[in-house]
Amino acid sequence: MDKTNFACIADDPIEVREAARKGLGVFARIDIRRGTRIISESALLEVGDEKNSEAKGIVLAFEQLAPPQQELFLQLHGYACNKFKRAAEREMEQAWQDISELHRTVLSIYAANAFGKVFWLGSRINHSCLPNVNFSYNPALKQGTFHAIRDIVAGEELTVMYINGTNRTKSQRQAELKKWGFSCSCPACEDTLQGQKREEKRAELFALDQALAVHAFSGTAKSLEEALLKAQRMASIQNSEGLVHRELRVTYHEAASYSLRTGRLRMALL
């Protein structure tokens, strides 16, 4: 089956190949400028109206695929953590080892690759806590889109963040990543002087994030002023650390909201 049915790639700027200690990964074949839409891809498998975590819905969605699509799906890496397995046992009403081998494989692939939906190419992009690509689903296109959030040089691996980890510490991120069965060793997690400096910034982001959560329940003028300063500080750190993806958008929204509530209309529109 022609894989371009699933991925629209202009002039093949990327390729899938082995990534050190990660299995397969997606790499830039040419220099890619910040803001470039690298991949725009229809879902290979989506559960539809079922809850994404429901095992029966995942298996049904797979069985409804045409055989060539099933073959592409089964090429993806699979991993199911114990929490996912226990949930699948409840939903399938049988022990994990008693579920058919094919269905265990399908469930494991879904658990390891779903961005809400599974994509043949996008799901091959590996994780980094300091990614160079941002994923979002475009309802107008009905496709998952992957954009470069900084300049990417030829030969560099494309990475996305599997979790909402921008404002989380290394230990918090690593704990959440266990569901994928690996420990992250990206530049934000490495045990180097630079990695320690990045971790200090992440710890500050976590503290600011928690403080803003408290401010959300307070409406005093002083509290709103303090919240605005914290949101501005968060945005500054996220930008300086290259964390310019979906969580920065949330921070900007919070800063705009507090600017509006403190009467800074022009600032709110920036």
C-alpha cells in the first residue's frame, strides 16, 4: 500500500531510520526552518466515539481496518505498562495472557503510539523533554500536524514531548514516562552541568505553576498582580529554554487573562 495515503511529506525532508538505543526514529534529511509543517497525516487508527483507553474499542477499530492498513499498524513498536494491562483485563473481562496474541499486540501498539489517534509516521517520532517538534490535531484538515518549533539541521532526529512536562521536574517526568517503558536521557534529563542548569529552570517552572494554581482561586488585586508577574516569568523561562509549544500557549493565555483583570488592556492584546 502506498504509505503516502497516510502522510503528506513535501520533497521528502525526513526519513525513518534507526535511532541509537531507541529503535526507529524520524530524522531530518535537509535543514528545516522553524515553523515548517513537517508532517500532515491522516490517522491510521482512531477509536471513534469510544474512550481512547477502552480495550474493546481499540480492538474493534483495528478489526475494521483494511488488511493493508492493519499491516502498517502492526509495523509499529508496542509496549503496554502494567496499569494499561490491568485496565485492559477489566475491559476485555479476561486475564492479559488469555487475550489473543494478536489483540495483545494491537493493544500494546496503541498504548505506545497513540496521540489520541495512531499515525503511521508521526507515531514513530521519539520523545524528548526538550523537543524540536510540536504535535497538534487540525480539525479543519482532519489530520495530525507536526511543526518544527525551532530550526532543525539535516541529520538531526525529530522529537516531540509525549507528556505535559514543560513545568515538571526530572523526577516527575521520568515517573510519567514509565508508561512507555523507558527512561529519558535527553539534554534536559542528562546528568551534566548543562542538564542540572536546565533542571533548575524546570524546578522554578513547577513552583510557578503551582503558585498560579493557588492564585486562580483568589481575586484580590494584590494576588492578580502577583499572578501576572509569575505568568510573565514562566513565559520568559519557557522561551529561553526553547519550550515553545502547547504549554507556552497556555502560559501566554494566563498572562493575557491576568493583564486584562488588572486593567492592562494593551498588554493583554500583545
